[in-house]
Amino acid sequence: MSPEIPKSFTLPGGYHVRVKLVTFERLQEIGAGDSSVQPGDKVYAFYDDQGGRGVLYLLRGRHPLLLALDFAHEIKHALAEWEDQWLRTHGVEAVLEAEAEKGMVE
């Protein structure tokens, strides 16, 4: 039995992520626009943060277990983007600056 991939999910603070299954050609187009993708790299999954929400792209037709591995990898990128946005929304930058002045963080 293969893990089910959701069509979307929402993280705390309303950070909504859509999951799209796309063709290999479309994934290559999406990846080509990102600096982390080197020329000649094959892209099998990709996360696109869109400021407070995002799209997780997966390769249509890929074996379900490989799709689950790709999803698990890309969700980590989504979590990192969500964490950054969520903490900034709640004022972490101001807290870090104030604590740095007190010598509590570096």
C-alpha cells in the first residue's frame, strides 16, 4: 500500500500549500528558473514558496513510493519557508535584535 499524497495542506498561521502533479517537461521548466538547479539537473519534485503560501510540485506518473519520498523531501522545504514567514509575522526579528542588545543571542 502506498502513502496517500494530499492535494493541499495548511500549516499554522494559515500558510497554505497546494500539491500539484505535473509532467516531466513542466517540472524542468519550473526548476530551470531556480538558482539551486544546475544546468543538466533533472528535477523530479520542487517547492515554490509564494509568500505566505506555496506550491509543491511532484512528477505525475512517478512510482507511488518515489512520489512519497519526493513529497517528504519537499515538505521540509515548505516547513522551512513556513517557519521563516511565521516567525517574522510574530515579530521574531525585533525580539532577536532586543536580545542581541542584551547579549542574550549572537
